[in-house]
Amino acid sequence: MKKGATLCALKINYGQSEIWLETDGKELTQRRKLATNEVVNVARRHCTQEVFGAFCADYHIAAGHVAKLTVANLDEIAAELRLKV
């Protein structure tokens, strides 16, 4: 994974999201649509409780808001979400 990569999650509506990886505002992967609860469940499994809590709060602010997650094990999260660099 490229240094400084971030998972971006855009909640399209309350059941569907769009995700991608980016670095310095440049997209590293194609955007992928999936269920909002899938993003939450993967983050919950791979993040500490504190990191997950902060991400989840940011993610649920509103539809159209992009939440970002930067963690050391982003490779594992990207693999489970099927984001290919």
C-alpha cells in the first residue's frame, strides 16, 4: 500500500455507499459501490474501538459526506472490501 493512503467512504444514501483509496487527493483505486453496513462491519473488525468509533461518527454525519480512515492495516481492509490498487 502506498504510504499515506486513506480509505474514503461516501454515503450515497442510508443504505448505499461508494468507497475508494486515495493519497494526497489522488484516487488510487476505482470507486466501488456497496452496502453501507458492509463498510461499517469491515471497519469494526479491523480497527481498534477508538478508531472505529471516530470513523463511524464521521461516516454517519450525513449522506454526501466523505469519511476518511487511515490505519496501519489498510491493506487488510482494502482486500476485504475488494479495492485493488
